[in-house]
Amino acid sequence: MSIWVLMRNLGVICVMFAAVPLRAAVSVPLTIQEALYSGGTTGVARTNEPFCMGVPLADSANVTSTNVLTLAGATAGQFRVLGVWPSGNYKWVEVCGVVPSLSAGGSTNVTLTDGGGGNFGGWNLATDNGATITVATGTATFTIKKANFNGFDAVDVGTAHVVTSSADPARGFILTGRDPTAAFPGNATCLPNAGGTACTTVYSSANDPNASCAIEKNGPVQAVLKCTYDHVDGAGHVYMHGTARMYFYQSKTSVKVNAILRNADYGTSNTFATAYKGHQGYELRVSPNI
């Protein structure tokens, strides 16, 4: 049985696995390489590069715990079950790892086996402190507030405080929308010549005292936070809701953020219950301490 899967991580890495024999012992070779477009793209040499992907396991492999898995050829590994067979054996596992080096346009190999002890190569990156969550990647430390969620409340890279904690409502996930006190027709456009009014009211996630964040995935390779919040103006009016997932990786100072807007509520008592909400722009504002 041969299976080929193309995966992308951070937009630059693809992972393929092939020639997976259906036998009791787990030994799955993984080829890690850059996802490059054709036409002369040369790639970038990389050090301590993370990857994540899903890997299928045969029922006959009898894997019932991630604590037996390891990655030969990787400096760190992290494992999570995604699906099981009717027997209870693992059918799919998420495998995250760190490869020590990857040449520009080249590839490297690691092997998933069942001869290990589970996650290895470091600490769990994220720590829940109650009111905040701290993520320490080894090269940077990020502090995320739950209530009044403002994206990155504080960021330290090495000994440099590149973002300092602040209650400034001009930070965070911000959109500019309709005046909440104005009439709110079904066609809530921001274009006055189309029956709407100009969108000039600022709504910020930092104004939401009921925002919350939770650690969705945690390990030595990758941590993922899920934050839910409202976009609120200075008078407490909610315009839209939001969900953001933040992806952190071992030894990296960069973060990947996926933010999603939700534009309506159930019911009709709220004048903003309409799903047709125009906005002038949407952005994550951070005040760097430079």
C-alpha cells in the first residue's frame, strides 16, 4: 500500500509519506521538503524547521497510545490521536516534529515508529496562568490576555520587550463599522450612495471584558490557542463577533494567526441581528516598543 499526502506548514513546507506497509510494527518514512512553485524558485535554507501532518495507521499496528510513538531523525516530536478504528486502535494520528536542517530546495527524512515514549525534545510551549496564557518558544515569550483580548498583550524576544502590556482599546482585533445608534436597515452597507452610512465607529476586541482564550493544542513542537471575543465600541455596543487561532512553534519568533468574523446573532431584539453588516476595514493592531 502506497499513500502520498501533500501538506503545508507555515506556507513553506510540504510533507510526503510513502510505501507504508500494513504490518504490526509502525515504521512510516516521512519526507520533509519545501513546497515550491515551478519556474525557477530556489527555496530557503532552514534551521530547526517545524512541520505537522496527519498519518494513517493500520488497525493491525495495535497502537492505543501516543506514548509509544517517536520520530527518528527529528529533534522534537509531538503526537495527538485524530481517529480510531472500531477496535479502539488508533487510525489517524497528528504528527508534529522539528527537523534540524533543511537545505534550500532540498529534502530530509524522518521516520515515525512505535519504539518511543511519546512527546519529546522540549517542554509544553503554552502555560495557562488564569487571567493570561504564556507561550514560551525558546526564542520568544508571548503573553495573551483572556478578558479584553488584544491579540498580543506582551512579547519578549530574547531580553528585548518588543511589545509591552497595555489596556489601550486601540490595540487588538479592530474593525470600523456602522454607527450603532443610527437606523439599521437590512442593507447595512458602508456606502452612503447605496443607501448606507459611512462606517466610522471603531470596534475593538480589547473592549470586550467577556473575551476568553484557551489552549487548544500543546506540546514541545506546537501550541495552538483559540480565542473568542466581540468587537465592541467605547460605549459597549457589539458589532460583530470573532474567533482567532494563534499558532506558535518551537524556537520561532513568528506566529501564524487565523481570524474569523461572525456577523449576526439569533433573534430580533438586537438591532444588529441582521447578517448584512458592512465594515470599512479589519486589522490586528499591535503597538511595538521600538
